[in-house]
Amino acid sequence: MSHVQDGRGERPDPAVVKQQLVDAIRMLARAGIIDHSGHGSVRRDGGSFYINSGASVRGALTADDIVTVDLEGALIEGSARPPLEFHIHSEIYRARPDVSAVMHTHPRWSTFLTMAGVAYKPVYAQGTLLGDVPLMDSPLSVNTRSMGEKLAATLGGGRAALLKAHGVVIAAADVVECFALAAYCEENAYRQYMAMQIGTPYVFSEAEQQACRENLWSRGLLKKAWDHYRSKLE
């Protein structure tokens, strides 16, 4: 992973970054992956990050709803408060210099699995891109620094973590990657859950997972997922 928001070594204009974050959150809301309380962020220089405000309407988000806060949650730009769970973002950014975008979603199918104590299994080709997906065994809001540190430790060096009976956290190199992984995670969980209704889902072998990662981990395919969902906003 890199620090840049566009994956090509360029640092785009803040207005572009904010609009991209807005689009990602709106797309996730349209897909039912982010609800009224989900949030996303993008790292900014100087130990700060952009994040949608806590009071914002996710499905009708605009760039005016994006605020800038430091790692303590203090406002740098904007007048609205960040989400109470800004600690998810700040503690991942503290622990992971390779991460430049974070999404916290409240998806249906992934959460069903954690409520039933069922581990996420790679049953979908794109779902293998998440790698190992650990579980933070607490349904409580991540609204303190200590809880944020616990989450960051659960995530470790990975791309995703599940929060028991709560939601999912995705950590990625940029907004496009973060969005695509959030969509892939929920689609995998949906297929896993539905297959469980009629039998035991087929789980990709280690060799199959590796082959999928080699074939499917590309900027073009991540952007293809982005473009597919982006078209639904128009």
C-alpha cells in the first residue's frame, strides 16, 4: 500500500479527494452497505484526515459534509463534529502508515455472520482479496481511543476486520481500493450466508485464493467495481 490517494504516486487536489470520498460513501449507502451511521475517511498530510461529519445524511452527502480533524478528533476544517467513532480511523492511521483510506460500514450479511459466530470464509473470487478477516469480539461502539487501539490491533496488517454484531472496517491505500474491498466483503458474506441456507458453502483452497489474488488484484479491476457502482448514482 502507498500513502497516495490515487494509487499513481500523485497527490490530488483536496477538493478532488473530498468529492471522491463523498462518492464512495454515497455509493455504499445506495448499496445498503453503509447506513445512517457509517463513515469513511482519507488521510491528509500532517497527522490529520478528512471524514464525513457525524450528523451528515450519508445517502445525500456533499463535499460540505466532509470535515478535517487531527488524530485526537479536533476540528481543523469545518464546523460539524466528526462521528463518535472517529477513533477507528485515527488509531488505524497511527498504527498503519501504509493506509490512506478507511471505511466503517454497517452491512447486513457480514453482520449476520458475526451475530451467529460464523467466520468469514472466502467463497467468492473477489472475496479472497480481503485475505484473513479477523473478528473484534465486542459489539460496543469504538468511541474511545482504547477501543480504537483494540480495533487497530485486531486488524493488524490486514485489509479488513469484522466487529461482532456491529459492522466491518476496511483499510486500504486509497478510496477506490477501500470502496471496492468494502463491496467485495459484503458480496462474499451474502453468498456465504445464502449458501449456508441450503448446505455447506464451498471455500476456496489456499491455491485458488492465491490464483484469484494474482488475477484480480489490479487497479483496473478495482476501478471497474467503482465505475459499476458509480453509474448507479447517475
